[in-house]
Amino acid sequence: MIIHKRVATLTRDLDRYRRQGKIIGFVPTMGALHEGHLSLAERSRHDCDITAVSIFVNPKQFNDPEDLIKYPRPLEADLKMLLEQKVDIVFVPEVEDVYPPGLNTKIDFDPGPASRVMEGAFRPGHFDGMAEVVHRLLDIVRPDKLYMGQKDFQQLAIIRQMISDLHMPIILEMCPTLREPHGLAMSSRNTRLSENARKEASIIYTTLTEAQRRFEEEEPVAAIKRDAMETLSKAGFEPEYFEIVDGLTFQNVDSYADSQYVVALCAIRVEGIRLIDNDIWIRKE
Ligand code: AMP
């Protein structure tokens, strides 16, 4: 495993692999790695000749400065996990490498409906910063395949739109959400929860599952969403939203009957930490 801190040495290394005709897979992360991140790297290793993982806590996508300061950065442990996962290349840039003074890294594209609702509404500026860094990293790494998690469903939809609108020759693969034994979606932020909250947070997934059961029984969607919000609040998890939307248009879904692609998404706050989760309920190809 080679660790690159500078863009120049990374691109030299990758260019050599490209000349050899190797397929390059890329997994961008913000570190504090867990099994979820590793599952993306594993998938890339399965599909591609070379797997590159980046670790970069992108200051531009934090709308809450406190969240940026408190974001965990256990680099040594991360590198150990990536070594065990047999990743080929790790890119650990500094802010100045990603955003060199004088280089305009802003991108001009309409991130579409996914950027305007839920996470887009509750975290102003977050998706602009996220798309900017992913675009910059893709420009540096130029992978054949990009691996991202369903866990960040709106993020993935925006990157899909960006790749398509900017004609980037990259295949985007969506990887399933890995969960802790009680159902809580794995997240770097989970380490900041108390032991008790981490256990109790399984209610997020059980609420999603119960809502799915009622949705499939064609109960009124408004009542399902209202009850889900109530269940979460009563358990001490302050919900920001619980929505049931079309996975492509991000419009609200009103009934089970004519739905082709249905995703339920929610965000909650507990102990000052914000957690998101989602579940795909219907996906007809
Ligand atoms: P992050 O480090 O939070 O920016 O996440 C890096 C990548 O890992 C993103 O594509 C996430 O969607 C993905 N990811 C985060 N949590 C999980 C999880 N529990 N299961 C699968 N993928 C995940």
C-alpha cells in the first residue's frame, strides 16, 4: 500500500497504472473508517485492478463549524484498516493540495432536485462543498469506477447528476448500507455517541422498518410519516425530517400503488450529533 500526500506523486503513480491498462477504482472518504467504508474498498478490489482510497475531511462541506472541529481523525487506525483491506493507494492530502491558492475548484452545474430537499434544506451549502470536493478528487484521481454508499443517498444522486451533466467518463456504483448489529447505520459520527445512545439509536432503523410495513399495507403516507416523527421524538431522538420520496425525482410519494422507486429518508439529532439513514422500499427497473 502506498500512501500519497501530494497530488504530483499520486498522479504519477496512477498514470503508470493507466499506461499499463489497469482499471482504477476510487473510494473517497473523510476517514474515521468503519466496516461500511471498507465494504466499498472491498467492492472496488473485487471489480478493479487498482483501488485508491482518499481520506480528506473537507472543510467546505461542513455547514456547522463545531461539527468540523469535532469530526474524528484517527489516521493511524485508518491506515491500518486500509492496509489489512489490501488497498493499493491511499491519498491523504492537506487542504492546500485539494484547494491550491489560485485554482478555481468551483463547478458549474445544477445538482438537481436531490440538492433542494431534506439534507439540502437542513444543511445549506453542504452539497455545494461536497460536489466541489468530489469533482476535484475525481479530477486528480481520474478513476474508471467510483464507489459510494447508499447511506448518503442524496449525495450519491447529486454526484450521479454531476457525472452525467459534465460528461465524466466514470461509472458510479452504489453500495449498500452496513449496519451495527442492532440496526444503526454505521457512521464515523457513531463513535461520538454515548454507549446508551448508540444502543438506543437502533430505533431509527426499527422506525424505518415499521413505516415500510405500513406503507406496503397501503396506509396513508401522511399518517406514516407523522407517526414515525412522533416515535423518534418520544424516544428522545429529535427528528429533523422523515420523508418518503421518489428515488429519482425526490418528489413526495403519496401512495404505494403506482410507485416505481421509493426511498424513505430521515435525519435525527441526539446528544448534539446528527445522524441520517434511509431505506429503499421499492425499486422496479
Ligand atoms: P464519509 O467518510 O462519511 O464521507 O463516507 C465515505 C463513503 O462511505 C460515502 O460514499 C458514504 O456513503 C460511505 N458510507 C458511509 N457509511 C456507510 C455505511 N454504513 N455503509 C456503506 N457505506 C457507507
